[in-house]
Amino acid sequence: MTGCTKRKFLRLTAAGLAFCALPASVHGEASVGAAPDTDSDQVEALFYRKLSGQMVRCELCPHRCLISESRRGKCGVRENRAGTLYSMVYSKVCALNNDPIEKKPLFHFRPGTNALSLATAGCNLECRFCQNWEISQFRPEQIPYRRMTPDDVVKSASEAYSRSIAFTYSEPIIFYEYMRDICQAAAGTGIGRVMISNGYIHKTPMTALLPHLDAVKIDFKSFGDGFYRDICSARLAPVLSTLQTVKDAGVWLELVNLVIPKLNDSEREFDAMSRWVVQKLGRDVPIHFTRFSPMYKLQNLPPTPVSTLENARRIAIENGVRYAYAGNVPGHPSENTICPWCRTTVIKRLGFHVISNQISNGKCNHCGHAVAGRWI
């Protein structure tokens, strides 16, 4: 299974099976657009409240969608059937690949290993720069999928010699029930459980999930609420709350900031973001400043100059961030991990590949100081 490629998507569109991006009402509802799926693997959703008149209030993410009977929430995958909310993507994998963990990117979690990476259709944000919009902005019935039980996923990871399972590509929050069950199935196997997320989730479900996760990478899209509102149809405050919740739980955390020219690339924003990270999350949380390329609904902007990433990294380091990286620039020295004590390169990378690793038992081979991360 190689996932939903753009070619497949266009072929489906021509066949009339994929017909529109998710429409939403003022309540966050999305129309169904196809006959309800009656598959036996549909499961009742977690974190919602039943209301009068067969209405439900989803309480998984900050949108808090009010959903009437036979309708779905903003994510397009949680459907109200006669007053009960169901997940429409449980076990429906539309993308499955064995990726280097560095591709997530996670640089301080089991470097040089592979992660079985999977996704279902759907997302609770509408980012105008989404690189996986062919699956994130469409519904499960509009995209080819492969059925995989949680046990199937764990078995596939073991057979592929994957050191981790990564929930990624679209938005794992919207397939929360499936992700949780996979994490539970993988418990005790030694296979890591990694969530790659936008962080747009309520504190209660996030707190309930964290004991089942080994690492979390959050796409920290901007330090401006206006960016979240205008470019992602979301808000900043819930993401900040999620970051603190993950950090407080002791789960390994890394951040990615996709730097987009003219939208979130000011020195002032880099300064404010990195100061907040140091103050609220600590100096050891890595930040990846990654390069934007024109895509989806932001085709009119140029790629991010490498000098902008270098500047963001410099500001972060000056503000106390110990591990700051420039991403999407293969071969750049800022892909490497530097020991914050002796300044020696302890992990050398080329793109998604680890060339050398000079960390043993979590410590720099040169000076013996601990390097923050989860290394085994």
C-alpha cells in the first residue's frame, strides 16, 4: 500500500467518486454527500455529548461542532446517527509507508530508524498550504483505503522491522479512537508510538491519550492568532495549551514551524515564539524551522529563502533553545545535532538519513554530557 497519490486522486475525480472539499455550516457540520457506511467496524466516537432532538456536541477538538442527525462535524469523519456519534474512519487506512523517523521530522527520537506511518482521510483544520490536502480535505468514502485492524497495524510494523508506528500525513486527532486502540495494541512490544499533529485538541482527550504515546511532534504553524484564524481556520490558544499538556506529561516533544514568506517569517515572531518555548516548555524542546514550497492554495508565494531559516534558527539559539534546526534543505549543516556542551556534531544527517551518530546511552561520546531525547 503506497497511499493515495495525486494520480489516484485525479483518477477518482474523473470517475465522479471524489466530488468536493468538505462544506461546513456555521455549526461546523459537513453534509454527508454519500450513503452512510454500514460496515461492522464503525465504532462509537469518544468525547461527545448527547443533546435533545438527537443533536450531539463533539468535544474532541476546540471547534466543538454541534452536529444534527445524519450530519458530520467539520473534520468530515465523525457522524451523528440517531443521536450517537460514530467514527467513519476506524480501520480505514488511506496512506501507509515505512518512513525514516527523520521525515516526521523527529530528530531526538530513535534516530536512524523507520516508522510505519499511516493516515486516514480527514482533518480538523483547513490549512491553505497543506501538502497532503488530497487526503486531509476529503472524506473517507472519496478516497481509496485499506482495512487494517489495530492488530494488523502492529503486525505490519513488526514485519517491516519498524521501530515505531507514526500517526501522520493527515490529522491523527480526527481518528482518535483508532489511534488509541493501535497504541494499546502496540503496548509492551517495544514499538514506539508517535503522533504527528497540529495540536488542535481539547485538554481532556489529549491527557487521556498521552500515557499511550512515546513521542509527539506538533506543527507549530505560527505564534500569531491571526495566522491560525486566516490561514488554518483555527485559533492559537488551544495549540499552546496542547504543547504545555504534552510537556507536563513527560512525553518527548518536538516542534516544527513551517516558515512561509510574508505570512509568519518576521524576526519579531521568531523571537516571541522561541522565548515562549523556552519559558513554557524548556530549552531542550527542539524546534525545526522548515522551508515552505508553493502548494495547494498558496501557489502565489515563493519558496522560503534559506537565509530566513538560518535567521530564525539564530534567534532561537540566542533566546536559549538548545536544539534548533533548518528543515527541507538537504545538506545544510543545520540538519545536524550539536552537543550543547562541547559543541561537537553528535548526529550528522543528510536529508532524512543519519550519516553518523555519536550518542551512546543518551550522552555525547566526546564530553559525556546528556543530550536530550529518547535514543533507544
